[in-house]
Amino acid sequence: MRKLGLGKKGIEYQIEEEAHQLAQAFADAKGQPLDPVLPITNSVTNVVCSLIFGQRFSIEDEDFHKLRDALFDFINFTATLYHILYDLFPWLLKHLPGPQKKAIDGREFVASFARKEIQKHKVHEATHEPQDFIDYYLLQIKKSRRDPNSTYDEENLVQCILDLFAAGTETTTTTVSWALLVMANYPDIQEKVQKEIENVFGSSQSFTYQDRKKVPYTNAVIHEIQRFKYILLFGIPRQCSKDVNLFGFFIPKGATVLTDLRSVLLDPKQWEKPHEFNPNHFLDKDGNFVERQAFLPFGAGARVCLGEQLARIEIFIIFTRLLRTFTFRPPEGMKKIKDEVRIRLATAPCPYKVCAVPRNDGS
């Protein structure tokens, strides 16, 4: 992942392109109410496609539509009652009708799509230096051929691609969806973000991840959105590698461990107003941005989210681009958009509509 340029300029150009495409999709609505999830998903999915396959797809591309819809089917099945039943009785539910059929078909489509891309990469692998995730993984398979304990093979590559799509699309899409809802519901905070962006960048529509240091209030708002609307019910399951005594509690080797990151992000000992949206949680008295040790939406330690850097870059560039170009408002007749939660792989907002009103000075 580091070789692919995360944290460097390479991936940022691709994210900027997707932010531009997303802004255009919102502009096409001409300020009328729209559901932002589909256009956000298109842009975020294309970032992952660039990372894995080395190319983005046209929004009109039929294969891209099929890939995106298959991911929807696969991800929307996750964490449902049927998913739990399928995990308990896979031998039975494979033969019964239900939403698990759609999810299985979706997973298999993504896997089949990945296998085709792998074969294309194998044909061309000798003609250029590694450019994307598949190239680097195929190179690693070659290097590990004489290692009898190597786990690098094409089926594991397919599984890695599935994992990257599932984790890399839903989480960032959900975070950006919450960000727009929160901005529409807190117009005073939205206005402060817009004024800071204008004062620092003028009429520029191009932002880099390093620019976050120039806009402390905007950076604080993004962090507070991730804290206030944390998108997971709990951390990703891990397995204990050895017997551990932790603060008097015995955790045996092999036990499944779930970290309750939400308890840290809402801890009243760590945050002045944990249940309120308050960007000042990340600002000092002089308005400078402050890193907080209790800010752990990506986890911590050796098993921290491997997509953390990519997600941070995406969220910052997309958020600043959209706030520079539009003012987000509830549809006419609504004071606020309901912020009810729909639980799937991530705790996403229930479907909602928002008005992206073009800003004359940002168009």
C-alpha cells in the first residue's frame, strides 16, 4: 500500500479527479433535493478501482454499474439477521431462498471481475513496472514461489480485492454522507468552514492533503464528524494470539476480541461535550488544531485500519471541494434532516435528500 503512494501525490490526483466528478454530479441537480449516496459511492468506488486495477471507469460504463451494484448487494447484506443466520447455518441457507442469494451472487460477481482483471494484468506484467495493487501482489507471488509457507496466491489476491472493496467503499461513502447531513443541519458551522476555505485558498478548487494544516477549523470539523458520527458499532473482530491478563481480566489464546471504540469516542472523561457536535474538541484556545489521543476511529496499534491514510486523504479532499462549491441545505419545508441510523456494515444515515446549492463565488 505504501508503494502505491498513499500519503504522496500519486493517489491525490486520482482523488481530486473523483472529487471533481462528484461536484459535477451535484451541480447537475441544480440545487434541487437529491440523494447523495449514489454519486458519492460512484466516486469512492472509482478511487478503489484506481488503486486496485490502475484505472477509473466512466460513470456510464456498464461493467462499472454491475460492479457497484454487486458491491451494494454484498455490503447491504452484512450485519443483517439473515447474515447472522447464514454464518450459523451456511449449509442450509445456501439452498433456501432469501437475500443471502443476492449477496452470494454479488460477492461472486466481484470475485469474477477481479479474476478477469488479474488475468489482464498477467498478460501485461512484463511490459511495465508495477502500477497498482494487482501488479504488486503478482510480483510478490513470483518472489515467494520457493517459500513453502507462502500464502501469496491468486485466490488470496481475489479475497484481498474483495476486502479492499468492501472496506474501502462503504466506510468512506458513509462518512461523507454523514458529513453532508451534519453540514446541512449546522449551517453556522458550515459557514465558518466555507469562510476559512475562502480566506486561505481564494477561488482555488484544488486541494491537497497537506493543505489541512492551513485550515485548522475545517480539519477540526472533519475530525468531529468522524467522532460524533462514528460509523461502526464496534471494532473489527481480532483473535488473541496468546494468553493475556489485561487489568485483571484473563483473555485466552484464540479468543475473539471486539474493541468498543465508540466508548472512547464518547467518553465524558476525554471530551467536554461527548454527545454534542462540537468542533472545539479539536481546537485550542487560539484556534489551532489539536490531535487527541482518544480519537481512534481507525483503531490503533499493529492492527490499525490499513486504509486509514487513504480514507483521511479522500475525506479531506472531497469535503473541502464540496464545501467550496456548494452550500448544503435541508429540502424546502424542513428545518433539519433526520439523522436516524441504518445499521449495515457501517452505521449509515437512513436515506435522505439534501440540496446542494451552488455558491456563486465558488463556481
